[in-house]
Amino acid sequence: QSVLTQPPSASGTPGQRVTISCFGSSSNIGSTDVNWYQQLPGTAPKLLIYSNSLRPSGVPDRFSGSKSGTSGFLVISGLQSEDEADYSCTAWDDSLDGWVFGGGTKLTVL
Amino acid sequence: EVRLVQSGAEVRRPGESLKISCKGSGYNFDAYWIGWVRQMPGKGLEWMGIIYPDNSDTRYRPSFRGQVVISVDRSVTTAYMQWSSLEASDTAIYYCARFGAPSFRGGYFDFWGQGTLVTVSS
């Protein structure tokens, strides 16, 4: 069982807006930044959002992130078929003294 | 271009040893921590440990301490992870990743290797 809690699945149709949540606690998201990774089928994770809301170079601005209290959120606007992937959140955990991940959310584009 | 290239898939029997590698290029290898992350079949990502190539400072997730050894050879800009006695439960994809932030808290892994599939079966 993962320390950070994500819904196992999400879905949307092309053009829609989808939000993926990531619930943590005071020892992780509540005291530090959330980062998000995208993992296309059969590939390695790719940094999608860092420091709660920043996008690395090359990531479309359709992807945005936010944090509120002990929760992080990834929003994908204008959903596209190529967005079908697994999305995972992560944060530093003071109790573990290391990084914890969510279990991942499999996004399906209908 | 930053690249992390991992060694190929491995098949081992329970009790056997294994060492997998992760070669970094395109950046100052000594100056960035390299982490290892496990992904068991159909499961999420799990951080295992991290090493700083410049001085080999290594940190482990408690559940992996004593189970794996992380090391580095600066002369070939390569990080390693090894097992002395594999178990079937070690079957997973193992990723190396560069830690790209100035501090652990709030930091992130910005570049990832392609992953090494390790299969342990009798």
C-alpha cells in the first residue's frame, strides 16, 4: 500500500479536463512540494510537474499542478489521446527520510 | 543531452547474485545524486536508495538496507545496484534516476534510465 493515495483510474474524452488527486499527510505533502510523473505504456517515468506547479521544458501547458494542505492535484486540460498513461505523484517524507510515491493513476482517453 | 543508460534485462534463479548498472552522460556525473526506484509487476514506484557520486554518500530506504548495495564508479560515470542473494519477490523493473534539485526535501528526479527488468524464477 502506497504512502500517497491516488485513484487507481481516471478517464475522459478528447478535449475534456481531468483532475487527478494525490492525498498525503503532514509528514510529506503537508510539509514539502509535490512532483508528478507521466509513464507512457512500457516506458520509464518522465518528470511532468515539479515543485507543485512548475513544468519542465517541453511539457505542454495543458498540464498543470497545484497543492492544498496535504493534497496535490494534477490537471490535464484539453485531453488528447497521447495523454493515455499512468500518472504518479511523489513527495519527500520526513518520517521515512526518503521519497514516497502514490500508487499511480491509469488515465484512459475514451 | 542528459542520458542514463541501464544494463539489459536479467534472469536469475533464487539465491543467485546480480549487479545492474546505470551509465550517466551529458552532464557532470559527480555533482548529481543518482537514485534507484523499483516497480514491481502492476504496481507503483518505490524509492530504494540514492548515492552521491562525488563522495559515495549513500542513503537507503530502511526496508532495502541490507537487501541491496548501491555503489558508483566515477571513472566510468556509472552507478550500480547489486544483490547477493535474490528472491522471487525481487522480480521487478528497476529504474535509475538523476536527482535534479538542490535539496532532498521538495526535490525531484529529473532524468530517468530506461529501466532494467529483473526476473527471479526457479
